Amino acid sequence: MGTLVEITVYESDKELAQKAINTSFNEISRLEKIMSSYLPNSELSKLNALAGKESMVSVSPDLLKVIKRGVYWGKLSNGAIDISIGPATKLWKFSSDFPALPDSDQLLNATNFINYENIVIDGSSVSLKKTGMSLNLGAIGKGYAIDQAISVLKKMKIKSGLINAGGDLMAFGLKKTKPWHIGIQHPRKPEQIIASLDVEDKAVATSGDYQRYFIKDKIRYHHILDPKNGWPVKQAISATAIANTVMDADAISTALFILGE
């Protein structure tokens, strides 16, 4: 999912601990194959390829849940977070060795295809109304994968653990007798912690302009784009949310980052 995932558990049975961790990683890998917009054969990529062509496409329960939640947060944030941001995201090459600014006309054109209201859900089927639309679940898919991986640990009778995927995390149970102590990275001094909190059975997600970015002519361009114009948002440099699920914390921190103080 384009980041480092760490799984930590407190468990006296070493064999059970290792088995639970492996099974959790397998679950994250399974979900990546469904929701990645970078893997051409993922279920999401196949859905995107059918935008505007087929009336309704039957999708898996996992993809349906994430798309539904994406539309929910789109409505609640008044479009600040929009999972149909795909056409703009594709024009930014943050992982390139030589990133360049996208063509401003192309970016402007891409915004014509960004509107969560053009995602139609009927039962277990989804349709993208316009040819040229594409979904990108970067703001919530990773969170959902962590939530499901946590469920795997719990089903395997792990009483205490933490999964951290690039600053989006969930902690459950106690670390020995205390809550998990979480540090939030300083957005400009990576070796420093700007705040810390104790977490028990909660999710924490941080959206920042320092996670994927490049600097050109002394201006920082990062991967959190404004759905209204396709350009990186300049209102905030870091936003952290605490919620009951990582998917929701992920969505909220992204929306907060875009909306600003």
C-alpha cells in the first residue's frame, strides 16, 4: 500500500503470536489486491476501466464497504474528501525519480470527472456515471485494511496489539498494564514528536504534507489534493484524527487537512 506496515502484539505464546501476525499481513495483502489503483488487475482498477461503459458492476463486499464509506464522508465533508479524485491523482507523479508539475489544463479538465455524486450504488453493484472517472481509495482503503487486520488478530485470540501503516494505526488492549503510548511526528522535524497520546481500543490517523511530496522552486507539492482543483492543499501541514476505526480516522484526518483550521 505504498508504505511500511508494522504489526506488534503482546502474547506469551510465541508460535501463536507469529501465526497471528502472518495471517494479518496476508489479510492486508489480500485487500491491497482488491483496492489498489496501482495494480492493473485489482478489482478497483477493473471497476475504473468500466467507468461510463457498463450500467452496474457487481463488486466484492470489501470494496462495496469502502466505496460506501467514501461516499458517506464525501457528503459529510461537503466534497472536501472525494474518492473519485483518481483523474487528478494520476497526473501527479510523486513516486517518480524526476517529479514534475502536471499540465494545468489537463488538471483542470480532470476535475470535471471528480464528483462522488456520480458514484451510483445499488445493492452490491456500483456504477461510475462518466467515462474518464476513476476512484482512488488512498484516503480510506489503507485504514480499512488495518481494521480488517486487527479483526484477524482478535479472532486469533490476541488480547493486545498495534498495527501501524505509515502513521495510520490502531491499538487494542493494554501494553502490559498501560495504554499504548503513541507519538505524532513533527511535520518539519522528522526526528521529533510534536504530541503524544495514550491509546486503548482506538484508531489514530495523521495526514501530512511531508509523507509524499517533492519541492520545486522552493514550493512543496504533496499528495493530498483538493478535489475542487486537483492541486495540493496549502491550508495545513498536518492533521491528526482519533476515531473508532482507522478507515474513519483516515477519512477525517484527510478531510480536516483539506478543510484547514
